[in-house]
Amino acid sequence: MNGKINVKKLSVILVIAYLIIGTSFYFIGGEQLKIGKSNNSLSYEVGDSPIGAILNNTTIEQDFSVNADIINKISIKVATYARVNKGNLFIKLVDKQNGNNILNQTIDVSTLKDNSNLVLDIRSKIIGIEGKTLALIITSDIDDINNSITLYTGKGIEGLPLYVNEQLNENTLLLNVECGEKLWFGQYYWFIFLIGLILLISYMLSLASKQKNEKQSLGLNVMTAFIKYKFLLSQLVERDFKTKYKRSVLGILWSFLNPILTMTVQYIVFSTIFKSDIPNFPVYLLSGIVVFNFFSEACGMGLMSIIGNASLITKVYVPKYIYPVSRVFSSVINLLLSLIPLTIVMLLTNTKITFSIFLIPFALICTVLFCIGMAFILSSTMVFFRDTQFLWNVISLLWMYATPLFYPENIIPDTFSFILKINPMYHFIRFIRIAILQGVSPEPMAYLYCIIFSMGTLLIGAIIFKKSQDKFVLNL
């Protein structure tokens, strides 16, 4: 049976794919793979008193220094007096030791929102500033006080002096400076890439040797099983997909309509009634709905996969793992169809599309593997404990509310932030949202989280399923 697998041909395909994907990933990932957030970021958000109207005769200078070599982002809290104003702010960042301008930016005050953070546009990282005294200097061309804005300040602290028209102020601007640090992953990427290539080639040579000597191998067994039961798997997937829409008037159109209708309802509720201020909320919302709906559907169908195929299991020998896997794969079809309305909404909202969208398949594959692992666990439990389906309905509902689908993750108090860290769906959805909404690659840890949760759940699910599958027939 192993002789049917052309290991040499497969090896060549895998090596070429590895070279293309690995090289492309380095350039698509960009700076996110090389520079990450530093623990030395400066955050000062104590107090909430305005500094006064900023007019053309006003000069504000906020001095500060950071214990990091890179600045990723700078933001300050502004107030518009709850009106639309006219004019410009001129902001520059100066190295006080040599007087060099590090950053110059002009801000149209009509674009600012009341009680919001003004984020400076740092298109290239500010590097080489560790320990230096920097000055954020703000001026304006506004001469009418009715068109002016103001900045928020808090109680001043040593090391952050604030000067207004060269006079020392007792307060400090509500300033946030996000610092960065060089990541070892980016520095040693090509070394890691080379090690991975060597391991892949070594493994494929090992498979070829075992095939030649007719020795057992987990990799060969998996590939053999896939080839042997490929037709059966496709038939089960097709059956499950057709059964879902049997006697439905709209049929497959529900794969498009379901996420769109859900998004529409939640968008109306959370953008009008609860006044959500999440940027590009339609895409934010729909991306979460599409992925979580797939998870909910795949696990729900996988839960019933063994019970629902009891007549086949008791009469015909087929590897039992085929049934939960086929249920998840049938849900994958709906997932792919649901990506079409997501793409349409992205185009309608003028979402900037970058090369980072090519990273989305990684998160989707991790989600699929995670769902297969969950299907193994749920289907095994369902055989011995029929109340699992009712418990799962409650758990999935709680899981949905614990995942930031329609609310921003920053509203969760620090006390409960651990809920996000242990929530696999949060990491999968966050990965996709960063790639779409920010147009960049997530940080390396985001990849690691996705891999750990997907492969870990798949491994645990496979172990549970394998140990319990021999007892299925006695309990069906």
C-alpha cells in the first residue's frame, strides 16, 4: 500500500513550496517580524485637565526620554470642545541634544474627535533614541479661539517637564510612547529558515528510506490512509453539505446571507444604540462572525459525527476518525463561501488591501485544525455522555461572548485579561483582523499562539479519540 505514494515527487513539491512560502513570508511579514513592542513603553494617563486653547501664539513643549532604542507610536489625548474646528496643528519631535528634527507632522484639527487620542503617523520607526532627551513641540496656525482645540494634562512628574510658552507647567501631557525592540526571530530568520529546510529534507529522505525498506512510519501511514479513503471522505463531505440545505428554498445562498444578516443586525445594534467607535466596524465585526460561525458550526456537526453515523460504524469498517474530519471539512466549504461577503464588505468600506491578506490562510488552517481537535473530543464525549450536546450549547454561547466579536478587546478589565490569552478563537480572529484592518503581519508571538492552540488541541483530541474509539460500538 505504501508503494502507491511517490515520496520522491512529494518531496520535491514540498521543498519547492517551502522555499517559495518561506521567502515570501519574510518580505510580507516586514518590520512586524523584526521589531516588537518593548516593556519600556511610556504611558502617562493620570488626570484629565485641559491645558487651554492652542492658538497661533502658543508653543507647547513636552520633554521626555525612553529606555528603548526604537519608537513605534506616539499619541496624545486631545479635546475639541465638542465641536468641529478649523486650522492646523504643527507637531515636531526634536532631539534636544543636537537640535535635529526627528519627526514633522501637520494635523488638520477638523479631523479630530473630542476626548480621543491623536496618534502621530510614524511611517518609519524612530531608531537610536535610547536615553536621549526628546521634545515634542506643538504649535498652531489658529487665531480664532472658537476654532481651537486643547490637550489633556495630568499631575506632572519628574523627568516629564511640560513648558507652555517657555514657562514650566505643573502638569504633564497625557502622553503615550510605544517603544519597540529588535526581535531575535527577525534577526535569525534565515538561520531558522535554513534549519527548517534541512529538517524537511531529512524527514523526506527518512520516509523514502522506510518506504524502500518496507518499514512502518506514521507519516507514510497518514498519507496512505488519505489516499485510500480520499473518495469516501469526499462523499461524506458532499453528503453533509447537501443535507444541510436539503429542502431549503435558498439553499447554498444561506452561506452568503447568514454572516451578512448577522453582521447587519449586530452592526445596527452596536454602532447606533451602543455607539461603537471601533475603526471600520463592519469589517471588524464580519471577520469575527465568519470565523466564529465556522467554529460553532464545525464543532456542532463534529459533536454528532459518531452518533449520526452509528448505522455505518456498526456495519462497515472505516477508520472512525473519518466521520468527525468529514463534518469539519463540510463546514470548511461554508467558511470559504462566507469569505466572499467579507471581501465585498472590505471593498465597500474601502479597506486598504495589502500583501498581508496572503497571511490569512495560515490563521484559517490553524482554525480548521483546532476544530478537528475539538470535533474529536466532542464526538468521543457524546458517545458516552449524551448530555454533551446540551452542555456544548451553553459553552459555545459563553465562548462567543468571551470572544471580542462585536466589542473591542480593550474594554476587558486587566483582572479578566487572562480570558483572552487562553481563548484560542481570540488569537485566530485577532490574527485575521490585524492582517486585514492594519494591513501588516501580526507579531511572531501571534503565529506561535495559533500553532500551539491548533496543534495542541488536535493532538489532545486525537489521543482521546484513539483511546476511546474501540468502545464506541458498545455504546451506540
